[in-house]
Amino acid sequence: MMTAEDRRAELLLNAPGRQRNWYEVEDILKWERCKQRMEDRLHARRRERQAKTAPPPATSGNGWRIVTNPKTPHEALEQLARQIINASFHEAPLLSEWRFRWGDLAGLAGPLPVVGLCVPSAKLILVDEARVLDGAGNRRELLEILAHEITHALMPLGESHGANFKKTLKSVSDVILADDTKGVPAAAPVSREIPTGRTFAGRRVEWAGAGEWEFR
Ligand SMILES: [Zn+2]
């Protein structure tokens, strides 16, 4: 973030053609501040309008609910999902309006437990917290669940597990599970001194608020 002093120095030093004098710089700064205030007001008004018109996002539905106090923050799951999307689709701005949350999906369980759920009507992807964090789940399972549900979210309604679904899921899995064929040890915390890596390709993923976790 550039401070006012930085901006003043920049305007003084980086004038094209000739040097700006102090009055010119102050004029520019005044105009920029005014513009910023106008933009802030516009944004605030837009946020207000949106808050009034948009219904609050769903937190529960038929057989599912978002966990209120997850052991690992929702943001960590969201971040991992974004990394999968970015790595698989070359930073395409996909599913930007979707939420990725830890959920309780016990209400959906039939003969088999449900570990992941895609709710298109709520633009929501859920991963069952109890199953993945406490039970049989491991990191590979988490990646597989997210890949599966992200693929559902990208498909038109009605595709279900059809040919296009399978093709897309395979290409996502090929990217994110490429190094994972030899079996996967649990994610291990790494020291805080290691520079934060955010690239999925580097196999290091930062879990916001939960320290850093390196995946190999
Ligand atoms: Zn499915």
C-alpha cells in the first residue's frame, strides 16, 4: 500500500518531460484524494444495496449443514479448493462466487457415508469435517473429494457422473494428484521460518490460521 508521502515523492520525481512544482503535486494529490473518497462512497452504497437485496447465503439444507466452529478454518478449505482450481484450469476465474465449507453431512448418509457435497442452488461445496479430519480421511481423500465436487460445480446440471464429468475429473486429478501415486503420508506441519509458499505446484499449501503445512 502506497502512503501519501510515497505518492507525493513519486509525483515530484517521476514527472514526464519536466519537473512538477509543489503546487502542481498538491493539486494532483487533492484530486486523487477526492476521487478516492468518491469511489469509497460508491462502493459503500453498492455494498448496502447488495446487503438489502441478496438473501443471506444458505447455511443448511436437506441433510446437510455448514459446521459453525470447524477445527480447521473454513478459509483453509476454501484456499485449498482455489489452489486446485487455479492449478487445474490455469488461473481461470472459475467458481469465484462459490463457497467451500466444512460441513456435517451425516444426515445424507445412506449405505455409504457422504463425504462431499455440491449444492448448485447455494453455490456451495461441502466436505464432511468429521469424516475427513477425524476418521478415515487423509489428505489424498480431501483432494479427491474437492476435485470431485469442483468438477460437479463446473458441469451443467444433469451431467451427474456422465462422460464429460469423468473426462474433466480425470484432467483435474492428473494435475493435483500427479505426485501422489506412491501413497500419501499425512500432511506434516513445517517450521514457520520457511517462506510462505502458496503455489500448489510447489506442493506446499498454507492453511490460513493453522500454521503452514507442507504436502509431499
Ligand atoms: Zn458425484
